[in-house]
Amino acid sequence: QVLLVQSGGEVKKPGASVKVSCMASGYTFTIYFMHWVRQAPGQGLEWMGVINPSGGSTTYAQNFQGRVTMTRDTSANTIYMELSDLGSEDTAVYYCARERGPNPHFDVWGQGTLVTVSS
Amino acid sequence: EIQMTQSPSSLSASVGDRVTITCRTSRSVSSYLNWYQHKPGKAPKLLIYVASVLQSGVPSRFSGSGSGTDFTLTISGLQPEDSATYYCQQSYSTPPWAFGQGTKVEIK
């Protein structure tokens, strides 16, 4: 079946960077765009950006431009999201999600990765 | 950038009740409106896409309607397992892939 499996939780200090992975299985990796969404404690879902696993092109949400980098490794069916210059406000659960079209929606989600930023 | 407004922000209802959640967009998104259910500690789950298409495996008590700027998610016959936060999302004009602020549904 279609699965997205994310890397484990991370604890980082303010100013550090974190890299979260999301491995896809059960479908052709390069066909579907992949998104990252996060949820901070007590907050709603926040879209961070999207990557095309085929060519590697990306689009980032304005709030994260300059701090986020999304990449992929087609040999490993894996996408990555790296967020730099972490602050306490980046403490959140980070999700990857697959975009299904042509009426775009996020049909499969990873289990989530908790990133805690604390000194 | 399209703004999303959900109402109410929270509600409490009894098992068997009919529950309605509204999502309004700042300009027309045609029918490009999705609904997700999110439970604590779990991944969000797609319920409905293109305003009214039920995702495979989702119980038929969930339904969606609307077009343009006004949309509704209805739960007909609320069940205990429906306790969750529900989000709308527009996919008409992207980026960004904006979500509504969420509606928390509690069971009385």
C-alpha cells in the first residue's frame, strides 16, 4: 500500500538546523508532487512548501523563504525538508503529504515528526 | 492570496447529531476546496475533495457542498470517533495551499 514514513523526532537548540526525511513506498515516487505542512502546539495546519520529486523544483511559503530547503533523492524515494535558524516558534510536528491531482488534494500523509527547539 | 475563514472555531454536539461546519474563502475557488480531519497524535486525513467528492474509505455520514466562496462540511449522525479538528483547504489558486484555522468538534 501507499506509505509515507518520516524520520524520528528531533531536539534542537535555537539557531540550529533540522533535516526531516519522508520515504515513499507503494507508488511511483516521481509522479506526485510532495508537500510539507506543520502544526505548532495549539495552532492549525501551516503549509510550508512543495517539491516536484521528478525535477526537484520547489516552491516555498513566504513565511519560510530563506530558511527552508526541500530536496529529494530519487534513488531512495525520499524527500527532505531542512529548516535553519530554528527558534522556539519552530517547535512543531512536521508532516509530508502527497498531492494528488488533477483536482489537487493531499491524499496520503506521513506520520509526522516532532521537532522540539529548546535551549 | 486567498484567505480562508472557518466557523465555528469549536462546537460540542451529541452522538447522532447533525453537525455543520462552514468555510468561506476571500474570493472564488470554484469547487477546489478540500476537507481534512485531524486527531491528536495522528496524521491529517483527507475526507472530501473538490468540495463534494468523498475520499475512498471515508464513512458516508460525511458530506461536502458548496462552490465559489461558501462551503459546508456536514456530519450526519455524529459518532464518538468523529471527535477531531476539521480543516478546509483551497487548491484553486496556489501557492500557498492555505488551510482554514480549523474547527474543533467535541462530543458531549
